[in-house]
Amino acid sequence: MILWRAGFRYLLRHPLQILFAVVGVALGVAVVVAIDLANSSADRAFRLSAEAVSGRASHQIIASSAGLPETVYQQLRLAGKWRASAPIVEGFAAVPGQPGLTLRILGIDPFAEGPFRTYSPGIGRGSDFSRLLSEPGAGLMTAATARKLGVKNGAELPLLIAGEERSVTFIGLLEPRDQVGSRALENLLLVDIATAQELLGKLGRLSRIDLILPEGDAGRRSLQQLQQFLPAGAEVITADRRGQSMAQMTRAFQLNLTALSLLALMVGMFLIYNTMTFSVLQRRPLLGALRTLGVTRGEIFRLVLVEAVLIGLLGTLLGLMLGILLANGLLALVTRTINDLYFVLNVRSLALTPLSLGKGVLLGLGATVAAAFVPALEAARTAPRSVLSRSTIEGRQRRLLPWAVGSGCGLMLISCAGLMIPSKSIPASFILMFMLITGYALVTPGTAVWLLRRLQPLLKRSFGMLGKMAARNLVAGLSRTGVATAALVIAVAATIGVGLMIGSFRVTVESWLHSYLQADIYVTTESDGFGPGRTPLKKELLERFQEIPGIERITRARHLKLESQDGISELFVAEIPPASFAGYWFAEGDRQQIYQAFSSAEAVIVSEPYAYRRNLQRGDLLTLRTDQGEKQFRIAGVFTDYGSDQGRITMRRQLYEKYWQEPQTDALGIYLSDSAASADLVQQLSRAAADIQQLVIYSNQDLREASLATFDRTFAVTSVLRLLAVLVAFVGILNALMAMQIERSRELAILRAGGLTPQQLWTLVTGETGLIGLLAGLLAVPLGIAQALVLILVINRRSFGWSMQIAIDPLILLQAVLLAFGAALLAGLYPAWRMARTQPALALREE
Amino acid sequence: MMNDTLVRIDNLSKSFREGDTERVIFRELRVIIRQGEFVVLLGRSGSGKSTLLNLLSGIDQPTSGAVIIGQQNLTGLSEHQRTLFRREHIGFIFQFYNLIPTLTVMENLLLPLELIGTAGAEAERQARDMLGEVELADRADSYPDRLSGGEQQRVAIARALIHRPQLLLADEPTGNLDAETGQQVLALLSRLARENRMTTLMVTHSLDVARLADRILTIRDGQLREDDVPKDRL
Ligand SMILES: Nc1ncnc2c1ncn2[C@@H]1O[C@H](COP(=O)(O)OP(=O)(O)OP(=O)(O)O)[C@@H](O)[C@H]1O
Ligand SMILES: [Mg+2]
């Protein structure tokens, strides 16, 4: 196919341009694939472990996070109606010397297990399994897990549970039936129920009871009877419901990552658009000649599109490889965030699902074809023998300019209007944001021309004729300048938007922590902050602490998780002195009145995310399942809280004790008579606690710093994405401007022939690229800020219900402008060098 | 006699719109070109010579009137059909930018053959023969930018003739060359055209060239006139 050769050789003659386009697509695809792989691997790991643990149960009986009294199970058994039931005690342990690894401890009753889980062929038939019963402190693991931990059969395995040193004896193997099973049983320690209660400090309590209820009417009847039979504090939920509500917890977080990765792809798309547009503009004479010879429009259209697809294919393949590499890194970050914020998840390996990779291919190719569509049409419209001169093309572009500006403004208006409509749809918000970006891109060329015209006199004054020429060239070459500038603006704006969003969020959290954390010292148990509820503090501690001089007041707190059919909520039981309550932020309502209600009536306050997720408002009634059955509480106020994206309910301690039977405490707030002495007091407290319980003691400042560290960890992924967007932007600027200059080779050669020295050529070329870079950087600022506003005011609010302060850090803006300017200067170097080096005669002959 | 007619131009008018003003280039042209004729088109710069050639090849559309080549009325065809007609029946030579810079000389010749569906060894043979005719057999694998202007125009001639079009259109093919080279190229062009019994319409400014013609047409003030061929041709 000679026709195709004509096209491809052209591409081969401009390897740098193609390289950059390929890299642009590759980076875009890599980011999307990496995020998708990391997310889906986390999901998969979660699903597998949930399946392994819930087994074939159809329903589960649960209670508050303090657990279900053991007696419930005994009564259930005695009643004789629900044979297929198995008690479970579940918790987590760290292993000394194995940082980052969390073992899931699953306590079971080997006799009841039969119908639920089939871990090993030996189950229920004596062997290792029955030894769990006869040997207290014995546990089973898969061979793979044992190997990883380096324990031999019969050896002691040291564990760290809530900071306490414990151990189990490893007595035998769990034998998964297949590959999936072995993944699911990874990092699982199976013990007898009594052992688990002992290890986890849950004497007399169960985490839950698994049930298999028959299907159909019989099942429904059985369920009804069960509900009547159960004590008030317990509830039956369907087994899959539980997995769903846990998966839901991370959904907004994952969705946000996906959207950010799409932003990177969008920037990559503009790169392709830019490259293909340039290659078409440059080839206009060639395409015209082909048309004269009788090559049809369709053939030319296909030619350009196939070229783009090839670039896309190359970029996509490269992107997939890069994405897999990147995913390995991101997976750790995503998993860490999930562990920090949501629940324990061990994701050891990346699951390379064909779906994730397929999505990457589809997106990469789809984006390329979409981006190349307009340039291909433009190519097909080339008149034979290019009857149109360059100035007519530019003339047409100029006539199109008002249309572009008009439709861009229209798009932005629609997008703004759409964003104003109250809705909870996150995808819709992202689509509207992408519309805003596209609209801005359409307006950019017009704005750029307008600015350049204004700049001309100034440039002439400062840089003489060359300065003026640079600006004039850019205006005259609108068809190229416009596209390049728009591409740059989008790339740079993306980095500004995400940067400002993270910055604002951090500033908000910082000032919130400052106001919210009122006590001088915080004490809590050594738990990783996950699992169902924290380990309670021992009673003696409180007594001993109260004797320490210098302490003015100690408040007790309890963190609980309330699980129900419609999800998991966090209940924070606290004693809040009026002075501390002043540190709470309320969006509406009189703080005095709220405190009045909170401290004396049957009322609670809920955090913003909680109210948002459940469509609740101040004054609404909230139904909670207490140990005395369902009770309604008035919502006295909605407060700002960034501690949990699931949201939390805060309740006065006396109220809690009235309805719940478990009066434990897992955290203390300590107020000192002299705040300055807190470092000293921290020492005293830890000495006092040393022989009783392992504790974490933070001074106010330490806790603030630790919280911010968690925040930074949470946003590590986002920051990585931002960095990648910066990289794509950099490549984009390089690509667009280099293409623009290379395309002008002939024109520059004429200038050289006309007496421009190589020195002057350098000045002209880098002056032009620098000017565009600067312009793009400046034009990116408003869009970047707009994007940040959408992210803060719309997307974060819709994803998490958070309201945030807006902090516009000038440093981020300056960085972005410098990035654009620097990359643009750099982009001018190669063409300038190339042109200064080649003989004008040679350049004139080329094409 | 009718069978002899290759090109018929009927009441052909063309005007360009520029903003609000309409500029008429020519109105109601009528002319007939017979099979195998070598016709030269003269006229001042801007008189509309290139425009007429563009209309004949279907690159451009007339304001009114008809262009009939063989049995085919070009004005009745769609853009796509005109393109297909062009690749089959018309050969084109311009003043410059004739060759595809990304294709070698050989490939430039193969392209028109490929477009009409001739490929493989047979196409190669034809291309080599044609290159031999224009005495560039040894430059088959060069890219156009390595050739001199005269050599490039010789390749352009070869390419315009290789698929044996019915009509050869040449728009100042030697305008870019020095007088002597121009003469050589022109001699080659007219020899090949006559040998292949090709109908040719050539735009030129040079009266010398006009001596080679069978007929001379001149555009003036939007009208086409038949002039006598200068006598000293004989
Ligand atoms: N696309 C166009 N739009 C507007 N006017 C055009 C266009 N193409 C040609 N013209 C005008 O039509 C007239 C004839 O142009 P044409 O190129 O046919 O002249 P020509 O006889 O070939 O001249 P030359 O000898 O200089 O090549 C000119 O005045 C030209 O400005
Ligand atoms: Mg002309």
C-alpha cells in the first residue's frame, strides 16, 4: 500500500512528535489502568476474605461492637429451631517482626462449623480440627501463611493484639481446596472460640452468629421467629448485605481516584489531538497533492485515523505495561488508606483482571480515535492541490474563532448551571467538570489572540523587532497556536485544580483539629483503630490517673460501630465539657441551644458526612438499635468533622449508659490545670500505666500532628496522581510547542536565508515558545481555580458530605506558571538548535 | 466527427465570492477539444487559466454550465465520483509540488497505478519503463528532495502519464525552470504525449512553447478565443 507509506513515512520523519504523543497516551492509560487495578485488587481481596469468612451463611446475628452475649447462642441452640448456626469471634493481630502484616483471627466452634466453611478435608472428622478444642491456645493456618511467618508445626507464634503480647501454638494446616480458597485464607489464623475470646479480650462475647436459613416462605417464617426470639440489642442481617456495606464505605474514595485518573487521560487526549492536528496542518500540501491524484476524502480520513490508532495502540501497550508497574506502587498506597480509614485489608498481590486491562485498551484507543476524529475530518476536507493558501486557512480559523468562543462559553454556562443543580450524583459532577474544561479550552485560542495583540507593543518596546515578530507569528499561526495553548492550559490547570483542592483540604483539617481537639492529653488503647471497636481501658487506670496531681479533669470516651441492615455507623460516646463543645463547628443552629439539647435531652449530634449520606437534618429523629431495642434520638445539630468519611454520631455518656449495657471506656481526654506541663504529664501517665496496660498517649500537639500525618497518607495517592498529571502536562507542552516550531522549519529557513543570525533565531524561537508557555500558564490559573472549586464545593461534598474552606495557595499557582514557562522554554531549545545548525538551503528544500 | 470529441465545455461560467463582492472569472465559455490534440492555453496572470484547468479535472465546481469528458458530465457527479473519475482518466502536472515528498521516485509512479488497482510486478515494470522514458531509471529509489527541479518535473511527467489517462492537464509545468531545461522538459512532454496519443491541455506563458501546439486558446476578459499557431513552427 503505497498510499499508506506516504502517510507513515511522514510520521517516521517526525519521531520526536510521535514519541511524545505515544508517551502522552501511555501516561494517561497507565494512570487509569493503575488506579483501576489497585482498586479492583483491593475489592477482590476484600470480597475473597469476606467470602471465606462468612462462608455459606445466609444471615448473621449481630449486635453493637461490644459484641453479642454468648448466652444468645446457647439459647438459640437450646431452642432447637436453628440448627445451622455457628458462633464467631473475630479480631486482628499484628505479628512482631512482620511490619505491615495483619493476621485475621477467626474463632470458631469446630462442631458447629460443618455446614458453613470447608477449609480442610479434615473438618468435623477429628484430626487437627478437633485438637483446636482440646488444646487451648492452638491455631491453624495455611501452609503459605505459615511459610511467610516462618513458623514450624508445633511452634509458638508470638502475636501483638491491641499492644499486648500474646501467642498461639501453630498445630496444623488449613487446606484450601483451590487457588481462590488459598487467596481467601491468606493471613488467617483459625482458632477455637474460647481461644479467640481469650486472645481478643472478649470473654463471654461473640462477634456474631452465622446462620443458614432455608429459602422461600419457610425461611421468612424462620426469620420472623428468630427476630422475636432475639434480645433487644441483637439484629439479623443478610450475609451479603454486610459485604456490601463494607464495600460501599470505600466506594466514594475509589470513585474519586478513578475520576482523577480520567483527568490525566483527558490531558493525554489533548496531546493526541494536538499531535494529529499538527500533523494534518503540516501535511496540507501533501494531502492536497494526493487529492489531486484521485485519492478520495474517505481514504484520507481513514489514513489519518489509522495513524492515530497506531499511535494510540503503541501508547496503550506502553501504558498497560507502565500501568501494571505503577499499580504495584499505588496498590500499597490505596490499601494503606483503606486500612487507615476503613477496615483491615490485606492485599498482597495485584490481580491482573482482563476487565481492567481491557478497560485500559478501550480507553486508550477510544480516546485516541476521539481525539483524532476532528483532525482527520479536517484532513479529509483538504481541497485537491490545496487551492487554499495558508492565509485562507488562517482566515477560516479566524472566522471559526467567534464560534469556538461562543460555544465554549455556552458549554461553560451549561456546566455551571448543571453544577448548581443539587444532586448527589458523582459521575454527573465529573461529566459537568469535564464539560467546563472543554468549554474553557474552546475559549482559550480567542483569549490568547486577544492577549497577544495587546502584548505586541509592549514586546516591541522590550525586545525590539524580534519581540514583535514573535507575538505576530503566534497570532498569525492561530491554527497551531490555538490548539497548542488550549492543550497546555488544560494540562496545567489540572495540576492547579488538584493541588489547590488538597491544599484547601489540609488547611481546613488543620484548623478544624486545632479547634476540635480541646483536651491537653489524649489517651487511648493500643489498637490500630480498626476492627469492631477499640479495646477497652482497664478500670484501675482511671483510678490511678485521678491521683496524679496537675490533672484538672478527665473525660471518658468510647468508640463503637453500630451495624445494621442499612450499613455501619460510628457511635462516639463522649463527655464533652462546655468549653470543649465550643470547639465544635456547626453549620447552622445556635451552639448554646444545641449544647442544651445534647447534654440534657434524648438527643445526639451527627457529623456532616453522616447527615449527608442519610439525608438527615437538624431536628430529625434518628433510630438506633440499643440494648433495649430500637430507640429514637433527636438530632440536635450537625457538626463539621473530618475524622471519618462515613460520618459519626456523637452521644452524651449518660444517655449511652441509659440504653446500652456496656459501660466501657477506650479513650480519655485529660485537661490540665497548666497546659504547658503536658509533656511532663505525658511521661507521668505512661509511667503510671506501664504495669497495667499498653497505651498510646498523645499530647494535644502530637495528636494533631499524627492526624495530619494520616491525612497526608490518605492523599498520598492523590498527590502521586497530581505528579503524574504534571508529568503529562510537561510532556504535552514539550510536544505541542516543539511540533509548532518544527512545522515552521521552512519559514525559519527563509528568515535565516534573509539574514537572521543563528543567535537571533534562538531568541525568536525560544521567545515564541516561552511566550506561549507563559500565556498558557497564566490562562490555566482561572481554570485551575475553577476546577479546585468544583472539586471542593461539588465533588468532595457529594462524595463525602464534607464542606471545606477554600484556600488558594499562591505557591501552587506560581509553580504551575513556572512549570508551563520552563517546559515551554525547553521545548524551544531543540527546534532552535536544529534550525540554527542546518543550512538554510537544506531546510528550504525539504518538503 | 462527434466521436472524436474528448472534452466539451458548455456555457461554462465561474465566479468567486469574496465577502460581499462576486468576481466573475469567465462566463459562458464554449470549446471542444478533440482526441489526441495538443492544446496550449494562454492568458495573462489572473485571467483564470488555472481555474479552468481545475474545472476540467473536477477539482473545482463551475458556477454554471457543464464540463463533459468522454461521455461523462463532470458537473453531474458527486465529489466522491469526481475523485474516482480523476484517478482513472486525468493526469496532472503543476509548476511545483507535484511529487509526494515522503515517497521515493519509484513509489510516486506506483501510486497512481495502485489507485486504479494495478499492483505487483506488472506495475513495477510499467514504472521502470516510464522512468526509462524520462531518463531517470537510476534515480528510482531517491526521494524527491534529492532531485533537481528539472528532474522533479520529469518525474512529474512520468507520473502524470503512467496510468494512461485520457486527458493530460499541465499548469505551467516549466514555469519553475530555466529556459533551456524548460525546453528539454517540454520537448519530452510533447513527444510522450504524442507517442501515447494523449490529449493535452497545457497552460504556459511562453510563446516558444506555443509553437509546439496543435491549437492555441487564449483567455481574455472572461472569454476564450482561438488563436493561430505561430507560423514558424513548420
Ligand atoms: N479560491 C479563490 N477565491 C477567490 N478568488 C480566486 C480563487 N482562486 C482564484 N481566484 C481568482 O481568480 C482569478 C483567476 O485565478 P487563476 O489562478 O485561475 O489565474 P491564472 O490565470 O492561473 O493566473 P497565473 O498565470 O498567475 O497563474 C484570480 O484573480 C484569482 O485571484
Ligand atoms: Mg495559474
